[in-house]
Amino acid sequence: ASGTDNVSCPNGTTAAPLAGSVTIKRATDGSLLVLDPEGCNFTYALDGDRAKTSARSCSFPVPELGAGVTAAATYDAIELATSDGQTMDDPFSGTVVYHAASGDLSCIFSGQATLTKVSNQ
């Protein structure tokens, strides 16, 4: 995966590059299950060459922001779309609350990733 995550907070806006891998599997109910390294594992409803999910939440550590900082993210919408079965567009948006010993910081985010198929496992 590659792309950009744009985060807007009261103290400024950042554009963080995205890189890494996700695993996409068929779920037992016929939907898609997307497993990511942060543990934000969501199912997506299939609709032709698209898969969509919304109102999904997860929390994960954010050590680059300091010791003990966690992020509680709520995705308003995520969509996966492919026209060739090899690459997928992945627009996403939502809200995130960063929890730290010094207090909480509420922000919004949106971004776009491109997923490239590397295997059929």
C-alpha cells in the first residue's frame, strides 16, 4: 500500500505518507475481510468491483507521538475499488482522538491509498 493520510487537528495539519501491507481475504459470510498491521480488521460489503464499509472504530498505539500515546480512530467511510484486479483505490475519512497523559486531542482525517496485489495466498 502507498498513499497519504491527511490529519487536521486544532494545532495544525499534517500529511503523513502511507506504506505497508494489508491482507484481504474472503470472510465466511461472503464479504471481504481486510487485516491491517494496526489491528484495524474490518469487513467490507461487496458491490460489483467495489467493497465498502463505514462507522468502524479501532484503537492502536502511536509511539511516534510519544510514550503511551494511543489513537482511537473512527472511519466514517472506506471504499476499495479495482478495475483490473491488480490495484485498488482506497479513499478513507473519519475522526481520531489521540489519548496522552497530557490530555486528549480530537482531529479529523482523510486520505487516499493505492493497494497493489502481491500474491494470491
